[in-house]
Amino acid sequence: MTAFRDDVDINALSATLLNNDEPNGVEDVASIVKDSSVKQPSGLIQSVDRAMQIMQLLSEAGTQTVTEISQKLDVHKSTASRLLATLEQHGVVEQYQNRGAYRLGLALVGFTNSVLKDYNILDYARPVCERLGRDTDETVNVAIILGKNVVNIDQVTGSGAIASVNWIGKHTPIHATSSGKSILAFMEPDKREAIVQAELKPFTQHTLVEADKFRAALDTIRKQGFAITIGEFELGLTGIAAPIFNSTGTVEASVSVSAPTFRVQGEMINEIAAKVKQAAEDVSQMLGYRNRTARNSSY
């Protein structure tokens, strides 16, 4: 009797062998064995790790098909399909419209609410953001760092916003957004440099992807205390953000205003930047931060 390694996905292998009339059956079997032979970092459970990768993909892309997910995870389609079926059973993902694509499910809303209710920065930031939204008539977001992305955790939509886009829970690139840059500029130098030296993906022709230019931009942000991006992540969108510090002087989040580029130009950018910077300072003080000047001088 043939013995398989105990790390080979026997269920997927059996399913493929039972459908061996498919012309690519041999390649499928080889693919399944390859899936199971991928080395995982010590202590990680492969299926859980892949499930988390799927949720990350859906968070960034919105919707993905089984084929797209299997290609990005570099696994067999049957593996991706079973992972999605399991996540769907728990409401973490759901099939969307044509029943070929998946998106994040509503169960995550409950998880998010449970986390955010204990995240006290929002207790302080919410009234400040509401005031900033009234003062600017634009959309205001609070964001935190998660890996190489920023995640929006609260939003106030100003009365002048053209379209109401809910950014809460969305992952956006740290290097192409004002929220990300405003946090990155004040991170510890070694952590900041690790991101700068990584591949910086271009999202538009305005995205800064050259390390030296990006470092220079971060220097400017540290000096002025706020970040501005114009069409770097999305053409036609301008973002203005400032960092929020906690009581230890560590940058913890950012507050930003985003608006259509055609509506925010010239002196208006500086006016909004001053209001955003003040809002971030107000929240920082509520969190116990007192000495911004001393921090800037150390960087």
C-alpha cells in the first residue's frame, strides 16, 4: 500500500483522483502535494494562516474568485474552495452576486465592534473628529497601522462630501496615503526604514516609490507635523493627515481629512492642514501626550 506523507492534503488528493478524467489531473495531484510541502514558520498552523491570508486579500481587494485566491495563495483550487466554505459557514466570508466571487461577511462586524468598544482612543477622537468634520465639511478618518497598511477605525462624513464611502475596516497602503505617511514619519527609525527599503508599489503615477525621495518626504512630514498626498493612492483624491501620540510619546494613530482634489487646492490645503494638526494634537493631549517638540528633536 502506498503511504503518503502525513502533511499531504489527503481530502483534496482523493477528490482529484476520483475526477481523474480531467485532462490536467496529474498536474492537479502534483499541485496538491506542493501545497502541502510549503514550509511554514515554526508554530504556525497552515490552514489558519491561509484563512487569515484570505481575509487580508478580501479586505484589500473587496471581492475575489476562488481562482484568484488560489493563485495569490499559491494553492490548489480545491484547497482554496474548502477554506472559503469553512469561513462562509462561520459568516466570515460570503458569496457575492454571481456566486463565483467572495467578499468579507457580516460576522466580522461583530468582531470589529467588540474590539473597537475597548479601544479608548476612539472615545477621545470621536468628538474631535466630529468637530473637524463640521469645520472642513469633508470626510474625517482615524487610522492605525497594521503591518504595511493602515486600517481606518472610525469615520465622520462631512456635509460637503460628494459620496459617502465607508472606509472603516479598509486596508490602505502605508506609503501612498496621508494617514500612513503621517504615522510612518514618526515611527522608530529601524521600523520606518524597513518599510522604506521594501518594494513600494505604485498605485498611480504620483505614488512615491523611490526610497531616497520617500525618505525626504518623511523628513518634511516630521518637520511640519502633517502629511499631504495628492492623487498618490487614488487619482482625484487629496488626503491630509497628522499623527496621534499616546502618553509614552509613541505614535499610535492618525487623523485625516480626505476630499476631491479639485475642491481642495492652494491655500485651502494649508488651512485644512492646520485644523487637522490641531485635531491630532488635541487627541494626543487627551491620551496623556505632552511633549511633541522634544520628540521631534530626537528624530
